[in-house]
Amino acid sequence: MSDFYETSIRVRYAETDQMGVVYYANYLVWFEVGRVETFRQMGFSYKEMEQVDDSYVVVAEASCRYRRPAFYDDQILIRTRVTESRSRTLRFAYEILREPSGELLATGETLHVICDAQNRPKSLPEKYRKYFPLTPREDAAARA
Amino acid sequence: MSDFYETSIRVRYAETDQMGVVYYANYLVWFEVGRVETFRQMGFSYKEMEQVDDSYVVVAEASCRYRRPAFYDDQILIRTRVTESRSRTLRFAYEILREPSGELLATGETLHVICDAQNRPKSLPEKYRKYFPLTPREDAAARA
Amino acid sequence: MSDFYETSIRVRYAETDQMGVVYYANYLVWFEVGRVETFRQMGFSYKEMEQVDDSYVVVAEASCRYRRPAFYDDQILIRTRVTESRSRTLRFAYEILREPSGELLATGETLHVICDAQNRPKSLPEKYRKYFPLTPREDAAARA
Amino acid sequence: MSDFYETSIRVRYAETDQMGVVYYANYLVWFEVGRVETFRQMGFSYKEMEQVDDSYVVVAEASCRYRRPAFYDDQILIRTRVTESRSRTLRFAYEILREPSGELLATGETLHVICDAQNRPKSLPEKYRKYFPLTPREDAAARA
């Protein structure tokens, strides 16, 4: 399991709904921001991964647990880490916090399959493996 | 567990991303459309539930499993059903299909807490109970 | 100037903001829905125009005048018409109304350039010209 | 006319569409980000303006001219300035640039009416007037 990578965003008016809080689907947008910035902090660009290496990190599963509402103009900290790396799949976990209080607003998880531009599963290109060392199988057993 | 309630939408250009498919967060928007139309088909308006009865169906958990991509201009069938009704919570399950082929594109689930405008949990008002008969406890046991 | 083409949508919760009204950028999404449904009612599919004829209706200008707010769950009528057809450009006008009252909520306009997949301007393919007869030049003079 | 206030954002995957560029309605979201950050840099919080002073900056008109596409992961500079301040209205102009090249991607304008929570027009509260000095009438004449 990797360390957490962190990135900050400010809640946009567009992201609120008439309940006066952030609309629930937008947390998945924030997860995506967290993934992309994680990749950048690791040392590579997801844009290049798509364009140069024909490798798309396609989402297969997503989940979110909402604990406290996020409000307009809140400073949000997105914490992302890699929880599982397989030959063709990557799993991420997320924490969404309000700053500066550090209140935990939501947690989530996504599972992804590496695909080519035709949406066919493929192995993660070797050049990216250093960023995503294979999760030992005994960990997988421990999870089960 | 209730029957499925169905509603149809057309995929908007705005809902696609540069992978050429519907962006993953938009399925949660579709789930919300499915819930609201389910309420309307059951016989009440969610708008009124908020405004007249100070009862908000606040999301606590959401998950989606993506099986096949949805494309721009696809005719989408959203199938929604109530899978659990408790005093203060409601659980829904969703199926997203492409029409007319009927291919299953995604499945999902959401859990909600009934809250007042101040985001405090409350019981579902009695007038709505007929739409959401309490799930027998033995069902809950069977689920576990 | 063409007749108006009409399509109806229901305001989604996701489209509202914390002011309790539809967020202003979403009217441009509705304009796009209006254009696509106009094309379908005219007799062709915009999806096919992109995929088969390598012709993209790329937006160059957009404007909207907001008169009354749209609310969650409102039934919205989108009225769209073609106001100018040139060799490489198309112009549309829109009216957004609340049903059944018919209140005018917003009006807008968009200007588009026909482009290929590499974003290079091109003439509208001949097969689509019947849907978009060239606007007479005297009309253009009258506009000026 | 005020100076330009600047803020930077990164293009999100969610903001692209299947043309491989940023979907046109999202520029209006960026304009809103520009306005809010302008207010913050001027010295006040729009959130507080709504909550404490019951003053909403309601959009009445918006327009955008799209010059070059914005792409996924682009670093975007949003430049915002106040172009007109009246008793009850504010007008803003925007420039959207790609960094670090400085290419101009889009320009736009919005007109707003100050309203209370019931959507009734009101004068800008006196405490905010220092940030928005009244535009001299001769300027207005020069504009016409």
C-alpha cells in the first residue's frame, strides 16, 4: 500500500446543489483529481500515459461513503493512495477532508483496468511498473 | 424489495469525456434521476417531500460497478428499486441498460438517511411509509 | 430562419446550486440538447455526422440571457431554431420555457464552425445542405 | 475598469468531452471561479456576502467567444476584471489563457444583478462599494 498523496481544491459554486452542500457525484470528480495529481507527484503524466503509451486507466468500480457535507468555498484536501497493483488492475483509496480543521468528509475507493484505446484490457506498460510495484499475493490472501 | 421502476434518458454530449464514453461520475446523476422518477411513479413528488415535509433523502453511501461503456446519444434505461426501508434509512439498487439491445452497462447502489433541512436525521414521515413499507427484520438477517 | 424545434427535459437535482436554482452554465448544456434533438427531428443524427462524415459542429460563440430562474423538477421546454446557415458556419437561437405555464426563462444564441476531427474548418458536407439551406445574402445585409 | 485578477486551475478529465477538448459550458464554471477568486483577492468572501449580507450576485447575461480549444491537463489562467459597477449591477470580463504559452483560448463577459435571498434586486451593500466604485456615467456614454 502506497503512502498518501495530497492535493487541495476549493469547492466551486457549480459543485453545490439546492441542499446547500456539494452534490454527491462531484466526489468522484475529486477522486479523479486526486488520482491525476498522485500520478504527477509520483513522476509521470496521465495525459502522456494515454497519448504515448496507449494505456487508459478505465474505471471498473467506484464507491463513496459520505460522512459530513462539504460546503461552498470549503478548502478541500484530497488524499489518495494505491491500495493494490496487479498486472492489469489498480485500486485506489481516497479521503476527503475539510481544511484547516481536518474533518473527514468522505472516504472512497475505485478499481481500474488498464485498457488500450479500443477499450481492450492490457498489462500496465513496464515503464510504469516502478510506480506501481505488484502487490504481494499474501496481501491478497490477507484481504480475502 | 420493490419492483423496478423505469425511466429513459438520452446520453448528452456534456456527459462524455475524451475517452469517448460517459464520464463515470455521471452514473450517479442518472441514479438520482432514477430515484426521483421512482418517487413520481410511486405517487409523490420528491420536491414536495423537501418543501412541505422538511424531509431530505440525504446520500450516505454510493457505489457503482461499470461493465460496459455508455456512448454519446445512447438511449439509456434506468431501472431503480427499493431494496431496504428502515425507520430512518432507504436503500436503492440501480441497473443502467442500453436500449434497444438491453445490454447491462452498470449496476449500483445508494444508501440514504432521512434528514431535516438542518441535516439532522429523522424518521420518514408517516405519510410516506406506504410507499416504503418497513423491510422485515428476517430479510435483514438473510442479507447478512 | 427555420421553424422552432422543440424538446422537453426535467430539471435534475444535479443541475441546481445552493441558490436553489439551476446553475447558469447548465443552460448551455440544454442548448446542446436542443441542437441535437433539432438535428434528429430534421432527419439526421449528429453522432453519424461526426463518425461517418468527419464533420464536427464546433462552438465559436455562445450567449445566454437569464430572465427568470429555473427550479428543481421543473418541466423545461427547449425551443431551437437555425438563424443563419453559411458555407462553414451555423447559427442557432434558443428559448427556454417553463411548462405548463410557458414562462420564458432564458434566451440564447450559439455560433458554430464546421470542422474535421483535426479541428480544421471545412464546408458543411453537401448531404446536410438540404437541412441548412444557405441564408440569402440580403438577409445578412438586413441583419447588419 | 479594474485591473485583472488572476487565478489558475488545471483542466479536469471530467471537463473534457468526446471531441477531446473542454466542453463549452465549463468555461462559464471557470468564469465563476474567476469571480470568486477576484472577490477574495479584493479582500472579501463571496460566501460571507451571501450569508451575512443577504446579497447574491445573480447572473443576468453571460457570453463566451471560443478561440482555441483547451485540453485535458492544461494549466489554465483565468483573468477577471470588473468592467462596470452600477448601483444594482456588476459587469465582469474574462480572459482564459493556456500556460505557460499564454495563448488566448477564450474571452467572455457576464452581467449580474445584486439580489436578496428571495431573488429581489437590491443595491450593493455600502460595505462592498469600496471594492466596486461606481462607474462614471461618461464612461457609460463612451460605451454606447
